Amino acid sequence: VSTGNICRSPIAEAVFRKLVTDEKLENKWMTDSAAVSDWNVGRSPDPRALSCLRNHGIETAHKARQVTKDDFQTFDYILCMDESNLRDLKRKSNQVKDCKAKIELLGSYDPQKQLIIEDPYYGSEKDFETVYEQCVRCCKAFLEKPH
């Protein structure tokens, strides 16, 4: 989960989905991404995010959506990008009874200990590439841990 669901979280979702598919684990994981805010609902990911994914042979048809009450009750994990996402999600989850989702920073799984995945929106192509690499490292490490 990220702020607007057009840069970081669609990259993470697409990366995770590809890893899961490559490992033949699709039937074990339901993967989606969402936004804390409602700014970009219905929009496709940022063209720079799409082109970054495409450069790595990954396609996505994701459309931005906002996180819902159901998400907290359905998903086992809600992984987010930075401290402000984490704070907002924890606050939202407190209003949901039967919240089963474990809310964590995706970066907490990074073997290189880069805790925060910075928003590349105001950055360059290189910043999108950095997000992609962080997502690959974190998603791999997340998948390797026992669930």
C-alpha cells in the first residue's frame, strides 16, 4: 500500500505477482495493491512505473483503488512503503473490528536494510528503478520466510 497507488505499490504488486508465478505459487497468494488516499482512484500506474516494469519484462493492468475495510479483514498482510502509510493504515485498522491483516513496512524485509521505499513521483527514471530493486529484494525475502 502506498499514498496514491500509481508508483510504488503497483510496482511491488507486479513484482510480487511475477515472483509468485515463477515459483508456481499463484494458488497460495492473492495479491493486490491500494492507496491510503483517494487521489488517483481509477487511474493506471504512472507511465514511468509502467515503463520500468516493462523494462524488466513485467506487465500490469492495475487501476488505482483506495484501501477498504474489507482489505483489513481479508488479507493476511498489508505491506506499505513508508512511515506515514504505516501510521495511516494502523489508524484505519483500529476502526475495523476483526482486523486480521498484519500491517508492516515492506522494507522491513529488505536484506540491505533500506526500511523506507521512497516515493519516486517527483524523481527520475533512476528513482523508479531503485523502487523496483527494493521491491524485488523485499518481496523475495518476504516469500522466503515461513507463513
